[in-house]
Amino acid sequence: MPNVTEFGLKHPVSESLERFAPDTGWGRWLRQIEVETTSGQVLMTGRGESPLLIVDRVGEGRVALLASDHAWLWDRGYEGGGPQAELLRRVAHWSMKEPDLEEEALLAQPMESGLLVTRRSLTEGPLAPLEITKPNGKQLTIALQPVAPGRYEAEIVSEDLGLYRLGSGDLEIVAALGPAAPREFVQTIATDRVMAPILAKTNGGALALSQGLPKFRNIRNGRPSHGRGWIGLVSREAYVVQGVEIGQFLPAWVYLIFAGLGLLTGWLREGRWGK
């Protein structure tokens, strides 16, 4: 029967897997490979408390070992089944360094009353407090409260919309409270009225893409720049030359050789060989 270790309850790969278990508990696996742990952390154990899932960091890479090929029994619902898809997804995404599955992470989620900040850590002992910088520049510090093994939370109650800078120890993030683009929610129907004053000054026009992609024509300055199904492009020569570099196609000594050969050929042609 697969079981999550005490350390696995903190690790993002195996934490909270129990909530995916049915009322009867996880189903059994029928085969396990005997392995001996020499490095890394054991997140799950099997028969006789032997290692079942081991993860480790090697240099800048990561490695995970699942000592069984019977995880598919969970997907088939054998003896109630289990979270096979969720477990393998976490293992794969942790190996690819997904930010949400980092062991040391600081996350923020907007709520109606403010922000919910989550700190994930595998270290023992008290954590550094949460340092907050509000959009108006005010700073405050609050403590992170443990809510689960390896997980701490703090709620920021605020009505100030904007960017919040959050930090705890070596981790820093920026979280936004409020609509991501509030100006875009004011007018959601496409219109050319906003650009009309600018278009009038430049003799330009606006066409709806719903009527089809317009054709483009090269026109002279001062001529009508748009019509039924077409838009004109004026060549304004608006460019700047940043620099010019001139180099020889061949080295100088090559030109000297060609010049010498030319003189020799001319002398021979006008001399005895020419006759």
C-alpha cells in the first residue's frame, strides 16, 4: 500500500495527495522494486517501509525514481484506485522546474478582501516574517501562520488596488490586486471613435477586420489614404542611418598581384610575343 512519508507531507510533489483518496483508501500496488536510498528524499514508501518514490537534485538537474510499474492500477480503480494522474503530473512538472511545485516558494492569490499569501518551505523552525510594500509605498510586516506541514499562510486585508511587493527571507514576488487592465473593461466594444482625432490629422482611416483583411497600396503624400477595402501606405523616408562601414573586397597585396600581371600581359602583348 503506497504511503506518504512525514517528509512527503511537506514536499509539493506528494503533499495533500490524501484528499484524492476514496472513502475506502488507496488501492494496493502488486509489485515493488527493491531499492536502497543513497541520496535524495523519500516521499512515499511501500511494503515494509521500503522506498517507493525518491526525488533528488543533481547539479542543476532533478531526478525522480518510482520503484514500481503498477501505478496504472490506480487509474483502473483497482481496490478503489488512487491519484495516478495527479501523482505522475506532479513528478513530471517538478522535474521540469514548474514554479508552483518549488520546495521553497512564495505565492499570492487575489481575494475579495485582499491577498492570500502562501509560503512553502521544507526547513525546520520559524520562518522569516512576510514583508509587504503596498502600492502607496507603505511598508508593514506580518507573521506567517502554519496551516499544513511545510505550508504557511498570511492574509492581507486591503482595498488599495495596484502592485504589492512581497518578501520573506530570500524570496520576493510582485502581486497585483484588482483588474489586470481596468481601462480595457470600460469599453469592450470595438470602435474607431477613440482614434478618430488622430486619423483626421494624418488623413488616415480605420477599417474593421470583420469585413475582411484590407489591401495595401503605396500612395503619395497628400492623396486619399483609404477607401473601400484598401488602405494606403505613404513612404515618408523616416529612417536614420546609424553608421556606414566600407571595407575592401580583397587584401591590398592581391590587387598588387593583379596589377603586376596586367602590366606583364600588356608588355608581352606589345612586345615580341604579340607579333
